[in-house]
Amino acid sequence: MSGVRNSIIRLPIARWAYIVSGLLAVQSLLWSLWGLVAFYSALLGGLIFIVPNAWFVHRVFRYQGARAAPLMVAEVFRGEAIKFSLTAILFAAVFLLIEPVSAPALLFTFAVMVVAGAVVPWLVKPQ
């Protein structure tokens, strides 16, 4: 049993944020080839993904340790519902308040960010 670790595993949340933000920057710059509207629409599509997820991560991972497990589980369910609602509110706000908006740039960037959000944790290993 000499290989047993007694330390808490730290999740690489900051590295996840850097990778996802970098991907958003690259996508926005690529969409800028189609104009300014496509650029800021892509940027908004990525932010619609990043902001609710960052809020969710902040809420769930503010607790640590085995004694906080029930609090974390409760926060996962509550946070997921609020994250979904916040995403819907941000989409509605963009489509209602920002004129003009490039729907393909916004939705494509959001979709790529969702896929990246699922793939990046497999690429970034916990410490």
C-alpha cells in the first residue's frame, strides 16, 4: 500500500478555462473573416456557453472534502437548473437586444463550445 495517495485531487479548472477561452478567441477571429457582425456574434455565442458554465463551476466546487459531499450534490442539481435557465436568458437577451446578429456564427460557435466543453476534461488531467 505504499502507492496510496493521501492528498486531495485538484481539478484543472483554470486550464479548462484557458483552453475554452483560447478556442473562443480562435473561432471569433475566424468568423471575423465574414465581417464584424459575425465576429461579435461568435464571441457572444461563446460567452453564452462560458458564463453559465463558469457560474456552475463556482457554485459546485466551492465546497471541499467528504463532509461537504451532500452540499455538492445538492448544488449540482440546483446549479444545473440555474445554468440551463441562464443560458436560455442569455440567448433571449442576445436575440432581443442586439441588432444585427449573425445567427449561424452565434449558434455554430455555441455548438462548438458545447462539444469542446465535453472533450476538454478528457484532455486535461487532474493534478
